[in-house]
Amino acid sequence: MKVEIKNLIEQAERIKQVILSLIAALPGNPRINRINDRCFILSSADLGPECILSPQYHDFKATYRTINTELENKTPQGILSFLTKLAEQGHIRLDAQKYTMRVHPDVQAFLKKLIN
């Protein structure tokens, strides 16, 4: 019995790592011209009607890193709940940073596609 539980826990951890890898592999924002890992250029025309100036909103790879950081300490059910809520609402309260992260509609669509 103890060995079976340990095997299930190991399987859950492997599944979690696969999910984190899938999220990290989602496509980046085609509207940005990346200078390096932490810097990019975005046309003001691509800021959208709400003119959101947050770099993380437009840098999808940074958004994915933040999502993965949040998911690392969650259970499999917690991962599904977090991703579902984020895909449906387009924003989520982050535990580590104590603020609400809003995601780009394209990221929201990628997450919906991933969980369905």
C-alpha cells in the first residue's frame, strides 16, 4: 500500500512537470520584437484599446514563467482549478506577489486550448 501511494505521488509529479513544460512551450507574442530575454519593443498601435502598459501583459513568455511559478506548489487539482479560472476570467490573484495578474487575450485563448 505504501509503495502504491508513493508511485501515485511520483506519477502526479511527472504529470505536473509535463503541464509546466506545455505551458512554457506555448507561443510568444508575435507583435513584439525581442531584444533579449528581458527586453522587447512593441508598437504603440499594439497596446490595444485599453492601453495596458505592463510589460508582462505583452511578454507572453514572462506570463508563462509567472504562471509556472504559481503552479509549482499546487496539487494536480489546484493546477486544473488555477488554469481554468485564469482561462475563463483572464486574470488571477497571485499568491506569491499578492496582486492580481491580468493576461493578454491571446494567452487566455492559448490556455483555454491547452486545458480543453
